Amino acid sequence: MIEASDPSEKTHALIVAAGVGARAGLHLPKQFEMISGKPMVRHSVESFLSHPAIDHIWIVIGKGQEKLLSKSLGSISAHKLVIGGATRQQSVFNGLKAIRDCGGAKNILVHDAARPFVPHRVIDLLLDRLKTAPAAIPVLASVDTMVQLTEEQLDRTVDRNSFWRVQTPQAFNFTKLVEAHERFFADKNASDDAQIFQAAGNIVAVVDGDESLKKYTLPSDFAGDRKQHMRQTRTGMGYDVHRLAASEDLWLGGVEIQHDKGLAGHSDADVLLHALTDALLGTIAAGDIGDHFPPSDPQWRGVASARFVEYAASLIAEKGGIIHNVDMTIICEVPKIKPHRETIRRNIAEILSIGIDRVSIKATTTEGLGFAGREEGIAAQAIATISLEEN
């Protein structure tokens, strides 16, 4: 954060986190619930803290929530604390008065902690608009059909082009926003500060909002986030070697390559698919290829190694796993892999039913060293990354 020398030239962020989250039906006030691995309030604090145009951060919480906030923010201390009031408007006004008592500010961004993900792009747009307007808010177009209901029945369809979704943070000239709150009637209700600002006769400009500024309100909002993020990432590694021999076919990645030698082995000896099979099995701790397809079993003699990969992928699918990407390296002097690389990538992508952009094939030599350098064999390494639902 950049520190301005004159308090009246500073830009402050006021994060409103004083609610009880009754509609969310959670054990804690929703602003302290875990979202994407962090307490919700921490996300917005970190976003403002990392923006170079924000000089100070203020957080408004409910009475008795001090320990919850301290636990949520951990070592983060670059903020000042304010106790809120009975309504959102009163909580914001308490925050504004605290800032005024400390010397005031030039600009103020008021943000609801229930919108944890604050893009710097939106902050930039708001502050740029404040150069020519006393206030600016982010809005999104209404893309669904809009209707008016009467007693839970459809009354009429309304023009959706006239309706926009309002988000926070909302940016204001600090002095004008304080004046608007002072003139606001305590018996009235306002869901955001733009209403209060406009009611005082001020103009409110708009900028493009962002879908990431989703507001977490209902139980389903949190359930969806948990379903999405309560997955564990796993990585498996595989390595295999086969010798080159005359009178053998050469298969790599399920693609037959014309060469004067091929790979010798019990199956088709596709060293690349064998390494990939072990990598996939490794992601779910399911042993190795020899455990499932022992070379002593005659039924696997000469079989296409694509079956091994398909089998390993099916075990992952049975556990609810998703294969995200595979990365493989072929180690050999001959044949040259580059002319066949894209064909191999497409074939493996088809076997795994994933996009080709998730399949990486590389090749290298050993600079004439070892069995690969003497053109006696080919080695392959593979890494697979998947995700599984946590138990």
C-alpha cells in the first residue's frame, strides 16, 4: 500500500463484515466461514492489501466477533477495527465516522465481505471513474428473462435491459458519502451505499462488474463451493524400459513407428504406455502394471498396451477421479520422435478421453551414454495428475 502524506488525499477500503449470516444457515457468521481454503473475510482483505492504490483498510465487525476476525486474519495486521451497528447502514456509518476521526480520506471503497473475490481490475475501474464522478459502482447486465410476481404467480415479464445487478466494492468521494449518511433517515432501509448516496441528490456512475464478485448468501452458495474445492490433487509417476530387438514391431504411445528394430516384451512392449499406466496407477496407490498384468500370464502376450492405460483410467473413474493432465518423456537415440509426436499425443488423448492440450510428449537423448545411447533400448517417464473427492 502507498502511504499518502495528507490524510485528505488517502484512499481507504471499508470492509463490512458485521452480519450474522442468518440466511446462510451456518454455524459461524458467513464472513468467517471457509471459502476456497481461507476464511471468507480474509480474501477481500488480501485483495485490498495487495492493491497499490489502497492506503488503509478498515473492517467493520459485530460486537463480540473480535476473536473470530483475529483467527481469520492470522498474522495480517494492516487494518483497523470498527464495531458495527444494528443495520448495514449503521455499520458503514460507524466506519465512516472512525475514518473521519482519524483525519478523513479522499476516496472510500465500501465492500461487503460476503463477496470474497475482489479483482484488482474492478478496483482500478472504480478509482479511475472517481476522477470524473463523485461515485462509481460495478454492475452486471441481467442475462435471464425478468418477471414480476404477484402472490408467487407470474404477473408480467419486464424488460431485462432496464435491470442491472449491482455489486461491491462501491467507490465514493469520502466527504460526500459521510454527508449522505448523515442525512439518511434511520427508519429507512438501504441495501447498499449507492442508494444512500443517490438519495442525497448525488450522481452515481457505473463501471463493468465481474462475475467473480459473487455474493455468498444462501446455504447452496456454500455447498457449491465446498463441492468444488473439497477435492484432493494427486500425482503419480511411472518409468519403464524395453530393449530394442530385430524382428519386433515398434509401438510408442499406441502408434506403430517404422524402424529397423522394435521393442521386445511380453505385451506389445509399448514403453511409453507402460510408464503412463504406472503413473495413473500411482495416483490412486493401486500398485504397478505388473500387479495387474503379470508377464507370467499368457493372456497378456502381444496385447495392445492401450488396454492397460484404459484399465488404469477406469480405476480412477470408479473412485470419482478426474484426470487433469499427463506429461511424458521418451529417452532414446533412435528413432526420432518429433515426426510422430502429435500423432502420439492425439492417440493418448483419445485413450484417456481428455483434450490434447492436456497431453504432453517430450523426447531426449542420453548424449550417447548408457543403453539408450548405445541404441540398445528405449526408456520412458510419465507423470499424471488427477483430482479425487475427499473422503
